[in-house]
Amino acid sequence: MSQINGILVGSSTRKLSLAINLLDDYTSRGVANNLDVLIKGHNVKPIRNPSGYYLFFDLPDDNYTVLVKGGKYYFDEEKEAVRPDDLDELNPVMDITLKPAPSYNFPSTATLVRGHLKDSGGSGISGAVLRIKGFDAKTGTNDKGDFVIYLRGLKKNDVVTMDGKMFVKVNGKNPVFEIKHPDHKNFTKTMEVVEGITTSLSITLP
């Protein structure tokens, strides 16, 4: 066995084609969970090494789509047009960042907006994209219409203290939520967000 930059590879008779490194978007650290990492259209399974990388060996030179099944705590993620020969032959690592799902175990001090997106009939809307204007904060809804947006790395001018509470502001104003879904009109909503706690939000799309 040999090791390249901390990645345990197999015997010298096998070629390491692709090493997938899964990163947690909230913590920016590696994902500890053992997840399903697949190459679409190919019946090939990776080996997960002690460092947490998912290793694919002896892949022909071609374009591949890598699919990560996020399980309970993350959304699924796809990376298209991955070509192993375009990567560093000695260290063919590809980072894939996973977005936490609503069931993710956030710390109690996280600044979160948790909510539910539904249609006029009360049914949850899946596959919507939600973001907060002015922040690098973007997520989607799960199959029940639930979502969670997390705000991290807030700076001093992003927070205003009023009546003993610290409110998140964008240019001195309350955050504006943008919601997009292919079957509904784009929707925006302005609301107060308090730093360090969870704010609840229920939205009905017209």
C-alpha cells in the first residue's frame, strides 16, 4: 500500500483515478458521515480510506457525473463533466461541498431561519431555491417543503443591537428572502432575524 498526500491508495497495480473529498458547507470541514458516492451510469463503488476520501480506481478516460447521496443530514449533490485525466495524476482530488438539510445538527448558538414552504392548498413545495439578498446564504426545500438557512461569519456591521437583542441587518435594513421555483412566481419576503437563535418562517406561494 502507498500514500499520496494523506490519501491511502491501493497497490501499485491499480491506478487511482478519482478521490472525492466531501466538505460540510456550514463547518468548512470534512464530512464525517459515511455517504453513498456514485458515478451515474456506472456500476462502480468507491473505497473510503481512513482519511475520509472516496477512491475510484482504474476508470477509463471519459466524462463522469459524480452523485453524492446526502442521507439524513445533507442535500444530494451532483458534479457533472468530471474527467479524471484533467486532474493531477499524482493527487486526483475533487472537493464536493454539501449543503446541510433541515435535519442537520446545528449548534445551539447558530443563527438560523427555519421554515416551511407550501402552496395555496397547504401542500409542501419541494425543489425551491431560497436565498437572503446581501449574504452568501442559499438553500433549498426538501421533499416536505422544509428548509433551513444558516448565517455564519457575520461581521460587526451586519448586526444591530436593539432592546437587548442583536438583529441581523443588510445595509441597516431587515433581510430580504428570495424564493424561486419553476412552477411558481418568484416571491420575496422581508423579516426580522435575531443573531444566535432560530427564527421561524412559514411561506405560502401564490
